[in-house]
Amino acid sequence: MTPNEKAESARLLLGDPVISAAFADIRLGLVSKLEQTPMADIESQHEIALTLQLLKQLRLQIESYRQHAVIEESHRKHETFVQKMRQKLT
């Protein structure tokens, strides 16, 4: 899969209301579970915290794929502008 294909897939995923709802529901469930975990159960608290961090990392990774398209478009516009300016100067 090319970076642009990843960017497009990521854009679609992040724009999908079902995916957004799934991320929100999973996070809410983990936070609720953490709140219900006994204070003495450090291992369970740690596992839930790690899972929350992984969920956040997953969303950030998908977002970084999406940003690739934004950066590529910016570079393309910049190059087009530079080429036009060079043509005007010659």
C-alpha cells in the first residue's frame, strides 16, 4: 500500500461515524472499568491504563497516515508555486 493509499484509507476511517463511535465506546468502557477496579488491584489498573494508551496510539497512528496526504498536497502546491515563479523570472 502506498503512502497516499494509506492516507486515503485513514481519512475514510477517521471520517466513519461507526469507527469514531467504536473508539469512544471502547475508551468509555475502559475508563469505567478502571473506575470500578479496586485500589489494591494494581496489576489490573496497569493493564487497563496500557490498553487506554494503546487505543490512543492507534488513533494517533491513523491520524499520522491521514496527515501524509495533507503534507503531500502542501508540497505539491509549493512546488507548483516555485515553478511558476521561476517561469516568470526567466
